Amino acid sequence: MKQTAHKLMTGYGLRGKLVRRIGGAAFALLLAVAMVYYLKAAAMVEAQAEATARAQAQAAAARVQGELMRFSKVPFQVGQLVTSIPDLSFDQLDRYIKQSLTNTPADELYDLYFFYDDRGYRDPRSNATYTRASLPHRTPLNYDFHDPQQSWYALPKQTRQLSVTEPYFDAGSTEVPMVSVSLPVERDGRFIGVTGSDFKLDSLSQSIAKLHFAAQDAGDKTESFAFLFSKAGNLVTFPDQAQLVSKDGPGKTVQTADGGRYAALAEAKPGDVVHLKLQNDKPALAFVEQIPLAGWTLAMVVPESEILAPLAKFQAFGYLTLGVALVILVALLLMLANQIAQPLSLLSKAAEHMARGDTKVEGLLPKATEGEMAHLRNAFQAMVAHQQAMAEAAEAIASGDLSRTVTPKGATDTLGQAFARMTANLRDVVSRVRTASDVVSQGAEQIGSSSGELMQTVHVQASSAEETSAAMEEMAANLQSVDSSAQDLSRKAEVIRQQSDELAAAVTQTSSAIAELAASIQQVAGNVDDANRVSEEAAGAARYGEEAVVKAAEGMTAISQTMDGIRTTIQVLDQRSAEIGAIIEVIDDIAEQTNLLALNAAIEAARAGEAGRGFAVVADEVRKLAERSAKATREIGTLIKGIQAETSQAVHVTQEGTRKVEQGVQLASHTGEALGRIKTAALKVKDLLGQVASATGEQTRASGQIVTATEQMAAINRQVTGAVEEMNQLTRSVSYATGEQRQGSEQVVLAVESLSRSAQEAANATNQVSGAAEDLREQAHALQETVAFFQVEEAQPELGAVPQARLLASAKR
């Protein structure tokens, strides 16, 4: 018992199992819930960060687009001038270009030019070209601009659209990479020439180098960067300037830069998010946007660690919450385990006392006043009371008191029913044995009395024989007397033989009854052993089932509490989604207003005619950006509505799950109560069967002794029967002898001698009958003393009534 309590206290008993299993299951559930929330939060943070990065990339692309439009503003004005004034002279155009370049800041334009398509390159009036280095003079031309290799001229002529060349390095003019922005000039649908400007990429590279991903909690330390590449994949800007075009040779392409890390961007489309691997295989995301005016692609590369940086605080808070929940859970489990294990420990001690045969265990029972433990205590008390009653009845029967009545608890009380039947059968058997022993004792006394009378007759015969030798005259009378005595002896011997037969029948009947009793007791013992084994199995199964149901009920309670927490969190998430939806509506309204403003600006530009074409292009780009912004906000709004719908459904599902869990807890509680009652009843039956097995063993041994005694009685009776048969033979011999004496007096002397010998033999036989009767009387007395140990107050059966009456009648005769 001490070892059991030690196991419960040290974690190897019920307390330890409850804490380990339920705690482990609850911890796993908490961990799973935390993982789900973490993954959802990570997805939301990642989506928000991606949206932020995409918006920053779009804003950067818009700035680059604005820079290109700013660079192309002066060439656009030159083209409008040529188109709007048909008779514009070359000198006027030349002065306008020189003046425009002079008035434009040096960081915007490096040069400005216009080339007539219908004039050869050798014609000094074929082009008006000025650079910062040549001002105030024109730059001489020493190559044919009509050559198809001159893309700055061939592309706008072919496409009739603004064109931006691939990055190049002009060693004769600047020491930095450059690009050319060229516009076709048409009048009345006829191609006139090309105007444009070359600008250095150093300022654009510096502007792009300042673009970094700026997310919440990212801080000033960032590894994000942005770069531009052209339609052909050539790098326009890049953090590593050594990979750009230079005087040492052509630059890298997006497929070959940094060993091909960015090759996947070549196939990307605007709005795509491409997964990359930076140095040290660091994962990153690249957000791709288009520069429509130049056909360039802007890629903003952001390490995933910076995108997920806002998760750090959430993760720390989650760890803290999980730790606090785990501490509270362990404390609750320890309290619950103590409340369950302590009463069960007391019941275990009481059960061990009862297993040792000590039924005085009232002081060891737990003092529970309500709940399942109170029901268990009451059931245990009822079992102890029933055990005590059965023990008292068994003790009375063992003491010889068969008058004690055992009342079964009901039709299902198998042990009580069997004990009652055993008591009634034992009472009946003892009554029958007592009656049979009384009959045997009376028969032995009557045999002894008849033997005395026979002895007297033999003495009389001896005296008559002696007197015959003295007085022949009395021989006839004496012979008559001898004949009469011999006949009387023969009748008495016949009576003794009949009584011996009846005694043998009674002994046989008693032996058969006792043998049947022994067989019944052995069968009862076997049935008790089987029932004991079955009860042990039932108790074990009920105990295991009760433990499993208790654990399941506690686990369902913990799940119900967790589901309440989940429902509350989802409701908070639904409220935040509604707030985000309101913000998205405001952004959508702003986008619509911006779109309307852009449309108004376009209308005003159209009204201004040729002078407003540049402003119309800008207004059109603003309108497109406004439409894309509105489209993005609508998509975000759709996503938010989907999240709200899913969270509403999640709340409903969690409520339904909570209700199901509560029903499961109630069912598990009812099942635990039923299993507890089954276990208590099985343990009660097991203890009762143990006592019955002990009692049936004692009855088996007692019945064996009774069988042995009856066998000895049957042997003595067979001896008495043989002696009586010999006495009958002697009496027939005496009768024959007296007949011989009546036939002739000459044989009187011989007859007297024969009679004397017969009398001596009769005396010997009578002595043997008397000894056998004495032995039979002693055996009957011993049997009566053995049966007298049992006290039977009920009516005795009439076993042996007829033989007793015959013996009494014979004694009277």
C-alpha cells in the first residue's frame, strides 16, 4: 500500500498518468493552435509586406517613368515646334535647340538634337545637335545616322513612337553609361525626322540605389535593393557598378549578373513576385514592375527575413502566452490529479485491507459528500456491509449453526443465491445424517438385547442336555423345549437379519446422499473459481474503462476552454478585418478622385491643343496609375470580405465544436459513473466468491470424513449379517437334532452330545453377534456426536422412520 501511495505521489500512479497524458494532449493542442495562428499571422504579415513592397516598387517605377518624361519634355517641345510651324527655318530651329539646352539644368540633359530625314549626314543643315561640351557651337556629325545600326534613329522612325536605346558607353563624350531618348516628328502623317536627347545614367543610378524596402519593424538596417534592366536584358542600373557597361567592355545582363542569380527575372511579367537566392543561399523575393515609356523593368529585391520582421514581436508574445497557458494548465492538472488520486488512494488502502480478510475499513473510506466520489464511497460501504453479513453467516455455519439464514440481495446476486442454496442443502443433509445415526444406534441396542436372550437360551439348552443324561424321562419334554427354543432363536435370527438388511440399505442411502453432497460441493467450488476469474476480468476492464473515460472527459473540458479562446480571437480578427475594409474604401475613394482629376487634366490638355500634348501624356499616365490603384484596392477589399466571411464561418464552427465537446463531456461523465458502479460490483463479487470457495473447501473435507464413516458402518453391518446367517444354520441343526432324538431313544446320548456341541457353537456365535452389536453401537454414537456439532432448528425430515418402527416392534416381541 505504501508503494502504491509512493507511486501516486512520485508520478508513476494515477496522478502522474493524468498529468502526463492530459497535459501532453493539452500542450499538443495548444502548440497546434499556436502554430495555426502563427502560420495565419505569417501569411497575413507576408501578404501585407508583399503589398507594401509591391506598392513601393510601383511608386519607384512611377518615379522612373516621371524622370524619363522629364528628360523627354524638351525634345517633345522641339518636336511640337517643328510640327506646328511648317515653314520653320533651320536657323530658327538651331537657335531654339541651343537656347533650350542652355536653359535646361545640366543634370537633366546632356545634349539636344534634331535630324531631318530627307537630308544626308554630309549636309551641314541635316541636323542641329548641341552638347554641354560643344556649347555655344554645334557638334559636327561624322557618321551616317540613316544606318540601321543607329538604333536611336532607326527605332522611332520604324515604330513612330518614343524610343529609349540600350545603355551604352560613349568614350568620346562622357565617362559614364548613357541612354538616348528619341521621338519621331511627323507632320500630316509624313515622317520628318527625329528629335531627342542623351542623358547620363549616373543620377538615375543614384536615385535607384536609394530605393529600399521600408516595412514596419524593419529598422534602418536593410539588405533590400532595386535595379533596372532593358527589354534586351541589359542592366541599366545595378548596385555593383562594375557589372554595368563601361569603357572596358559591355556590361552584364540580368541572366548573367551575379552568376545568374537573377535569371528568373528575364521571364517575369509586371506584378510578378519571383523567389530568388542571394549570397549564402539567403531567400529573397523580387517584385517586378514595368517602365512603360522605356520598356524597362524595375526589380525590387527584398530578403524574406525583412518581410517577416514584424513577426518577431508577435512570435515573442506568442511564446509568452504559450508559457503562461502551460503553467496554468500544469497547475490545474496537479489540482485535479490530487482531487482524484487522494480519495482513490484511500479506497485502494481499504480494498487491500479487504483483500487480507479485514472488513473493518469504515475509517479508511474518503469523506466525500457529493459527486461521483460520494457515489463510489457509498457503493464501497454497501459492498463492505454485504461482505460483513456474508462473513458472519459463514462464521456461524463454520461454528455448527445451520439455523442462520442468508438472504440474497436480488435475483442477480449469484453468490447470495448459491450461498443460500448451499446452506439449505447442508441443513437437509445434516438432518438426514442425524436421523440415520439415531436409527443405527437403536438397531445396535436391539441387536445387543436379542443376543442376551439368545445367550440365555443356549445356557438352558446346556442344562437340559445335562439333565437328559440324568433323567431320560424328561427327555421328551426337554427335546420339545429345545425344539421350541430353536424355533424361537430362528425367528429372532431372522428379525436380526432383516434389521441388518434395513441398516445396510440406510447406510447405502446415506453414503449415496453424502457422495452426491460431495460432488455438489466440488461443482460449486469449480463454479466459484470460474466466477471469481470472470469477476476479476470484469473489474479490470471496468477499472480501465473508468480511467479512460475520466481522462477523455478532462481532455474534452480542456478542448472546450481552448475553443472558447479560439472563438474570441477569431471575433477580434473579424473586427480588425472590418477596420481594414473601411481603410480600403477610403483608398478606393481617393483613387476614384485621382482618376477623375486625371480625366479632367486630359480634357484640359486636349483643349490646349498641341501645347497640351505633353501634359496629356502625363495626365494619361496618372489616370492609368489611378485605375491600377483602384483595381488593387478592389482586390484587397474582395480579399478582406473573403476573410470576414471565413472568420464568421470559423466562429460558427468553433461554437458548434464547443457544443459538441460539452455533449461529449456529459456522455463521458455518465459513462464513468456506470463503469465505476460496474467495477465496484465486480470487486464485491470477487471477494464474496473467495469466501464461498473457502467454505466449499471445508465442506468438501467434512463430506469426505462422513463418507469414510458410512463405509465403516456398512462393513460392520456386513459382519453382523454373516453372524446372523451362521446362527440360522445352527438353529436349523438343533431342530434337526431334536427330530433325530424323537425318532429313537437309542440316539439320545448322541443327540445330547450333538446338542451340547451345538449349544457351545451357538454361544460362540452369540458372543460374536454381541461384539458386533457393541461396535455398531459405538460407531452410531460417534456419528451422533459428529452430527450433534450442527444445530438445526427447522423441522427434521422423516428419513428412516419405517426401519425405526420395525426395530421397536421387534424389541417388544
